[in-house]
Amino acid sequence: GGGGAEVVLRTVSIAMAGFGFGMKFAAFVNLVKMTLFSGVKMSMKEVWEELPADVKCGVGHSDDADTAAAMRVAFKQCMGQLADTPSFMVVAMTADHDHRAGLDVLAELAPGVPYSGSTTCRGALIGDKAMHGGQLVAVWGIYDPEGFYSPGIFEYTDRPADDAFRACKKAYIEFKAIRDTKKSVHGVPSFVWVNGAPDPEDRTLAGFARALGEGTPVVGGSSADNDISGKWKQWCSLNGGTITSSGCSFTLCFCSALVQGQLFTGYNATGKKGLVTQMEGTRKICTIDNRPAIEVYNEWTGGHYTELMKTSDNPNILAESSLYPLGQVCGQDEDGEPFYRSIHPSQIWTTTGAVQVFSDVKEGETIVMMSGTKENVVNRIAGVASHIVRTSGFSLQEVRGSLVIFCAGAMMFAGDSIGIAAQKLNTALGGTPYMGMHTFGEQGMFPDGLSRHGNLMFSALVVSSRRRIMKVLNVDTGRSVLATEPEFERILAQG
């Protein structure tokens, strides 16, 4: 207006999230009324409201033995929660399904939607239930129209780190081409979702780190079957749906919402430790403290393997070693406490005294014996989810969904108590849509910000409603501006 004193209102909300639009708008209306009816002259400049991320998650599943029918049911359930076409999906099926038939149906139901995934051991955790005991198809989806998801898949050769580097670099070049034309996508991916064949996981992560930098979270799990017979598969949406059994599927994920994840073990370190003095390859520990590895390991357990050591058939010890896995210190947390990755011993070589494990170990490294109980395993997964939410800075009300990796060995160790784990996990995530796959290796972020591989571990990635790149709305005109746009600087300069 013209003449007289002016009162200028210049409000820009830059708080990190979730304040209700209604409250600020009501205050704005009251201010307008005051201006109109109190005789105070005001020139209303701009009132801006920070917007939450436009993300939703959904999950669906079916235990129908007919793979095509099961996929239709699972996808329909997922869509019922999303109410919009998903931007990205993670697809899990047990090894005894017709994976090609399932993915063909998915391509028909969701043409052009990127997905990746793999086989899962015996089922999955969904909601407050453990879906085990039969065949399973499960689909987790995220609606994120301002995000971008770029899938890839590759076959392993005898140089898995190079294989991972080349495939990831190719996907990242394509990712950047889209990113640079899309205002809402900026910087490196929020995370990489990965499902590879068991064995080259450590080297795969090294290849991804070369391509993207060590700080990019790599989260997921190694594909699994029901009985360790090698029937695992990996897949992604490229070329109408690509399936392999000896490769790695992955997706570079730029989520418009903030995500938080971490990898935890369900076991505690004991005081029993030794120096790895001889290795054969990357996963066969020949000696500890210059003695046959199984002799030292057996002493640590109090004779747990004495009878098995007398056999001559190099026995599988996956079940027995779930009680006493090995571990490595990987660093210290913010409280100065060491954090561990647990390593699952899989086989005794009775002729040489070597112990085969499911993670890479090097000569000169110290390993410790870990121990745990079923109660530890059942309670720890919910503790992981609660810890992630608590340390992320966002509230439980801001959680929109989660992807969870729950080791297959830990699941089998938990036995009938696995249903309790699902209930606790569901509560810790506020009842939001999540899917927990059972894998033969777990990948995720450690407290030091680096991505690692481990065994008998839990990895969780939580999606929030907070935006990764701030977006503000002009409550008067309805126009929105992203923090990456030049005009955002002008808005900040106002106040």
C-alpha cells in the first residue's frame, strides 16, 4: 500500500522438517485479518513453508505356489499402500519359484518401472509376521516422483572388483546424465541397493567404492536359497528383466527423502582372540597364532567341534557356528567402543585344520570369537531399527518405510522365535511398510561411514519424510522453489 509506516513480514521456514502447513497458514490468515480490521497498514511480502518429501512406501506378498498369480497379489497389495505407480521396487522370491514367469508378470503390471532384487532364504519378514515355511513372492515399492533410480546388473569374472567398478561406473554416467537435467536430483546417489551372488562381496564393495567414493552407502544382501545348494538368483529390470545366478544386481538410488542406514551384528565379542598367521585365498583361515585354525577355534568354544574334527568329510558347520561366530574389529563408535563385523565359519577342513568362512580375512589381522543367544538375535534387529531412527534426528512419525536385511543364518538360529523378531521390528518402525530379506551375507554402513560386508548381521535402511534437498512453498501463490534453484538464494537473503 502507499504511505505510512509499513510492517514487513518476511518468513522463511528452514527448519529440518515436518511442521504442519495448517498451523502456519492459520497464523498467516490471522495476520491478514489483523491487517484488514485493525487499521495497521502492512505490505505482505513472502511467506514460505518448507515442504516434506513426496514419498510413500508399500509392500505386498503372497505364498501362492503359482508364481504369476503370487506376483499379481503381491504387486496389488503394494499398490494398495502406494496408490501411485512406484518409482522403484525391490523384488524378493524364494528359490523354488519360476522367477522368469514372475518378472514377466511384473513387467506387464509395471511397465518401465525400475526394480532389482534376488532370491531370499525360506521367506521374509513383513509387517508383524515372519513369512516362512513355503514359497514366497514379495514386492517392496517406493513412490518418489522427484527421485531417480538407475538399475544395473553384471556377471562376475575372476576379477569381481573390476567387474563391479565397470558396471557401477557405467550406471553412474547414465545417472549423471539424467541428474543434470532434473532439478530435484543433485550430487551422488543416496545409496546403492545391491544383491549379489555369495562369495565376492568384499571385492564388489571395493569396486563400488572406486566408482562412487567410499562415502556412498551400499546396502543390501547376498542372494540366498533354501538349503545352500546354489539355486540363488539375482535380477533387475534391464532389457525387460535380466536374471543371472552368478552375478550382481544393483540400483543407484537418488531418493528425494533423507534415508538412514546401518549394519549391526547380533553377537557380542568374547575375550578370546588370535592373530591370523596363514590364509589360503581370501576365505580359508589355515592357522591362528601359527597353529591349525580349527584347534584354536575349538579351544575357544570349549570343545564345541571336537566330534566333528574326528570326521574325514570336511563337515559343514554353518548351524553349529551360529552360536560361536568369529569377528573383526572395524573401528570405534562415537563413544570410543569398538564395533565388529561378524564372520560365519562354514566348513572345517579336517585334513589340514583350516576353517572356511563367509567373509574375506587377511594374514596379520586379529580375529575374536563372538557369542550370542536366540534372545540377542531376536531383540537386536528391532534395536537396530530403533537406533537408526533415534540417531538420524527424525522422529518415528517421519518414517515412511524401510528395507531390512536379516541374515539367513541368524534367522535359522532364531528358529521359532523369528515371529517375535518381526513383531518387534514392526513396532520399532512404527508399523510402516518394510520388507526383511534373508540373505547369505549382509552389506551396509558401519558407524565410521564406510560400507562393509559381514555375516550373521542385520542391515536396515529407513526412509523418512524429510527432503534431501529443501523445497519451499509460497503459501500465497502456491509456487515452489528447490534449494538448488538460483531463486532460493534470494528467498534466504530476505530473512
